[in-house]
Amino acid sequence: MKGYPNGFRSALVATSLALYATGCLLAPTTLELRAAWELGWRLGGGARVWMAAAHAAFAFAALLFVGALWSVHMRSGWRRRRQRASGTLLGVALLLLAVTAVGVYYLADETLANVTALAHLALGLVLIAPFLWHLVKGRRMRRRHHH
């Protein structure tokens, strides 16, 4: 990625994968506690706490990456009128994930907290689609400009 230090893309990908993996490991607990679904497996208490802490830490790192992407990648793409639809969808999804994450931790109303947690889980799981759309579309555009 132009304008970023060496290793930025690798660190971004590693953080994103770790965030996704920890979220997937927490998903059975979320579904059991928030939607009363009996899935038959979830992390035990100690592992769940550590996984939630790791997920939160990776989320904070991801927010730093989003800030770095905003400063160069997003603004440059917007000015050049490139991938506005996929980039906007991805940006809105990331913003909603951040907002629902705060809701998961701080909403006092149980029903609203449950809905927020399930929305957070659903958004996290489907985020891969707009990300892949944005990535594939960007690579196609780059190939067209190089040929």
C-alpha cells in the first residue's frame, strides 16, 4: 500500500484475522447467552474471559489501523472517485461494529443489550463480504491501469 511503512499491510491482515478468529470463538457464547441457543459448545469461563480480552485488544488495534487507513487510503480513494460504494459500505460496517461493541459493554437494558450483541455478531460475520468486494474490485482496477 502506497504511503504506509513496510509491514503495514501484513500487520493489518494479521490483526484483522485475529479479530475475526477471536470473534468467531466468542460467537457460540454470544448465541447461547444472548439468544438462548443451545449449541453444545462454547469456551469455558477462564478461556472466554481471555478470548474476550484478546478480541477487545485486537479491536483497539483495528481502530488504529482504520484511523491510519482514513488518513491516506480512504481519503485518496474518495478524492479519486475510486471504489466509493464498496469503501463506503465497508466504512459504515466498521463504524457500526465499533458502535455496537460499545453497546455490548455498556447498555443496561437487557433486551437492547441482547439485540446489540447479536447485531454486532452478525455484522462481524458478514463483514467479510464487503471487504472481499472492495479488495477484488481494487485489484481489478489496478490490473486495468497497469495494462
